[in-house]
Amino acid sequence: MENIFDFMRAALPWIAMGLLLAIFSARSASKKRKNDNTDDNYGTEGMCFGMCFGTAIGTALDNNTGIGISLGMLIGLAIGTCMKKENDDKN
């Protein structure tokens, strides 16, 4: 059973980064298709905050910062993408 946990600790950051890259490339491909009617969201800011919180939690729990960073970025991107920015056109 310990071997399975060791494998998951080694593979989980790579799996999370692969999912993050897949979501990031899908978002950029959909933005190219929409041209001028792009809906902005807080995906980038969510990734930044998620990376900070993931690092803090990964360090506090079992000193596993690699998994904390990758999962924090993935969760932050998911939460940030759900929130839409409001455009204020004050020209």
C-alpha cells in the first residue's frame, strides 16, 4: 500500500500540470475563435492565488510543496474561470 502512495506522490504533480496545460490551451483556442466578443475571467489571478495557497498548505502538511503548487494552480484556475470580469467602458 505504501508503494501506491509513493507512486501517487510522484505522479500527481505531473497529472495536475498536464490538466492545467490542457485547460489553458483550450481557453486560448476558444479566445481566438471569438474575436472581439471575448469574456474576461479571473483565471490567471486564480492560478496565482492558488499557487500561493497551495505552497503554504503543502509546506504546512507533510512538506510536500510540489503537489501543493500543482493542485493549487489547478483549483485556482477552475475557480477563477468561473468568475467573470465586468467591463467598465469609461472612455
